Amino acid sequence: MVKEPQPGRVKTRLGRDIGMTAAAWWFRHQVSRLIRRLDDPRWRIVLAVAPDHQGMVSRIWPSHLARIPQGLGDLGDRMGRVFRTLPPGPVAIIGADIPGIDKPHIARAFRSLGRNDAVFGPAPDGGYWLIGMKRIGAVPNTLFDGVRWSTEHAMADTIATLGNARIGIIDTLRDVDHASDLKT
């Protein structure tokens, strides 16, 4: 899931620390490095873009990658739409602001979906950098209902929306929200 790297529209918490233009620049280059690092024949990278129209025609992101619009709503609405839009089968959604993601992390997530219905890559702040679902049936409409986004409850709240699903947990990775996160 990526946003167009426009100052003041992406990484605004980081932007309050280092400036909005510097934060947008960081995000643009972070995503470019991430895409190059994760390119692998074992999976297909699809960019869920925002804002929808601008992201679909953007020349910032590699043209060879498939794109789908994120659509409107909060983060849960947009991630739910990604899970419901793509063809059946396993899907892992990752945050684009996680410098530590590499191919073995993604491979572990997909392996975990072999024995679980969903998988999470936790973040130290109570959120998560990855959510994956097996998607052999319909994705519940209640997925992400009541999740307190950007809080220490985000992952626990999301797991609660999955009911009796078998949940796998993989590596904990840190996202970048503030200037201090750039130094770790």
C-alpha cells in the first residue's frame, strides 16, 4: 500500500520532525528500495495506490507493476478492499515504511498461511507491518471493524475481528513514524 509521495500528504508524523518535503523524499526512496529488494518470482507485487486516480497514472512507481486503487475510507476500509479485490488465494499486505523487510520475511508469511488462516508481522508499537490472509472463502465484512488505528491496540483489535481463525505470527519489525525511528 503506497501513497503518492507528496509533501504534507505522506509520512506527516515524520514530516513534523524532519520537514514535509524531506519526509516525502524519504518515503519515495524507501518504497523504491523496498520494491527492488522484494522483487521475486515466488510472488507478485501489486501496488495498492492512493490517491486512486493519481496513483494509477503515476510515473513515480515502476510501470511494470500491477496497481489497484485503495479507495476511500480509513486504513481498515482500504485494506479490506485490497483483500476483496484480488483473485482468491493468499495475499499479504505490507506497510511501505518498514526499512527492514526482506524476501525471507515475505516467504515466512506465505509459509505461515499454509497452516493458518491469517498471519501478522507485529510492530513494537502494537500495530503491524504485515497482515496476510489465506482467502479460500469470502473475506468477512466485519474485518477491521472497531480497530483503533495508530494505537498500541491495532493488532489485538484486528485479531479480534478474525474470530476463531488460526493466526500465525512472524517477525517483529519497526516502521518509521518519527525521526528517531530513522536511527534504529
